[in-house]
Amino acid sequence: MQAAPIKILSKQPNLQVTIFAVMSKLANDYQAINLSQGFPDFDCDPELIELVNKYMKQGRNQYAPMQGVMALRERLAEKIENCYGAVYNPENEITVTAGATEALYAAITAVVHPGDEVIVSEPWYDAYVPAIEYNGGIPIYVKLKHPDYHIDWDKVKRAVTDKTRLIILNSPHNPTGSVLKESDIEQLKRLVRNTDIILLSDEVYEHIIFDNLIHYSLCRYPELAERSMVISSFGKTYHTTGWKVGYCAAPKELMIEFQKVHQFLTYAVNTPVQFAYAEFLKRQEPYQELSAFYQAKRDTFAGLVKDSHFKLLPCKGSYFQLLDYSNITYESEFDFAVRLTKEFKVASVPTSAFYNQKDNNHVLRFCFAKKDQTLKQAAERLCKI
């Protein structure tokens, strides 16, 4: 006799597998060039691999401290001060995490209570909203202004209520490639002044910013830093997305709450990799030269597709290029992304996946963190459409 199936009451009945997994699987199934998921198809600096091996052989193979290896936290404090003039105590204001996604979840869980409202810009990175909803929070959506995806601060002001607990910012922005300007910082200062609103700043692409622009990290501004949890990642900076190591910097009072969550999500992060990053961070050139490296790839890809029927949208940071396909078809973004993968063997991501109402702007996201040969092959196929 077959037992009745166990009844499971889902906390997120409408939540599906992330679009990145969907499109990457489709790329694999159809042997397509994968410009969907944001990872390089080239390797990291060989020195980093040697350093990980070095620390493994030294026996650094057991649990790291919950907060992260002290040597790494010290190097991060130095780096943040060198880059942004901000001083964080490595003892109690920096935590190493299992990638930026874990840091985002820990940060949101630490401060969002049931019924709290969290302001999220659309389109958003897809880890934000599920974390808000799992914690009983209410996402409040404010659309970035298409086609350059800048923040409409009048809309943000109207979205703020006495229930607003958290505002999430992301610059350079995934998926759009837009970046915060100094005027945005001034608007943000005025908005949160004399409030208890906390800020969560996703800055994983902090070193990938173009056209001689600078990265306006919330670390730079004491009145914002005092209420901010700033998150970044080694994966994007050092071409090591598979190692899944990120970090959060925040004032002590916020970090106490952050670590309460972090310790029961992962407790500790890969020990030899942390030691390797700590030693590698003594060199500033790898992250100082990253913008020029990726700007060249952005320009290469843009040059290769400029004569296609796609329209390039502005890209000021990150390693993603948005292409408007409205001159080609009026299919939905998901349908066209699937057809593009199956028929033309190039995988992308529909930006509609990052909207609450699945808005269809006829825009797809392409990752240009690839070898030039990969970009050339992909562009040749796109130009045939």
C-alpha cells in the first residue's frame, strides 16, 4: 500500500528556479554560447591558485573564525580605506561571507521584521525579493527610468512610509549596467536624514566602472555609512565566482545583528581561500586595472554588434550589456531569449525576470566577461538575426 504524500506548505509557492539556472541549462542543452550567467570563461590569476594550494599544504584546512580570517579582514579594512577613505574596524565591522548572496540574505534577515517595507529598484538582482519575503517583509518596487535606468527620486520619496525599514541600492547595477551619480548620493542623504531607515548597498561590481567615472560607494559618506551594510565580492573582482567568497562592512551595531544571522547560515567560509585572498590583496594592481580590462571588453562587444539589428543601451559599469531587440520582434523577452538560445545558439537573460510584473521592454542582458573569441563568435550569430 502506497503511503499518502507528505503535504508541504510552501513559504514561497510562486517562487521558481532562478532565471540564471534556467538559461544556463538551456545553453548547455543546445550547445549555445552562454552569455546569460555572469561568469568569465577565462581563468583567474595563476598566483591565486598557487596561494590556495600553499595554504592548503600549510594545514589551513579547518574552520576559520566565524567573522573571517583576521588577516583577510585587516587587508579589507586597508583596501576600503585606500579606495574610499572610510575606516572600518576589522575586529567587529567586517565579516567574510559565503559569497555576496549569503551576505545579502544575512543583511536582510538581520534587520527586516514581519510587516516592514523594503524599497527595491526595478529591475533588481533576483536574490533581493525572496529574502525580503522569507522574512515577512514587504517589497516596495520603484522602477528605474528606462532606457538609461536612472533612479527617479520623486518616486522613491513617495514610496517611503513610516513602515520603511530598508532601502536596497545596487551600483554598478545588475542587470542594467547603470551607476550611481553624485547627485544620487545627495538625494539619498536628504531622504534618510533624521530617519531610522537602514541602507543595504550591493557593490559587487565596485571595480568595474567605465568612462572615467568613479564608484560612489556608500562607504565614502559618513552620514550614510553609519546606517549602511555595504556588500562586495571577490568573485567578480578576481574572476573566481566559483569560490563563493564575499564580505560585508558595517558599523558595529549593525554588524552584531548581521553576524547573529551569518553564524547560523554558514558559520565559517573556506579557510585556505581566505588566506590566499589576504595575501593577494597586498597587490593593488589587479583591482585597480579591472575597469580598463572590462571596458575594453565592453567596447569590443559593442563594436561587434553595432551593425546588427539590436540597439545598444548605455553600460557604465558591471560586465553586462543590455540590447534592445524591438527592431527585430515583439516577442516577449523570455520567449525571444529562449528562441535565441535554441535557434541562434546564443544564451542571454530576459530583463523581465527582474520585475515584479514581468515588464516587457524588449531588452535582453548579455555578459561580456568572456574571451574575445567567445564575444566574436556570439556577435557573428547576433548579426545574422
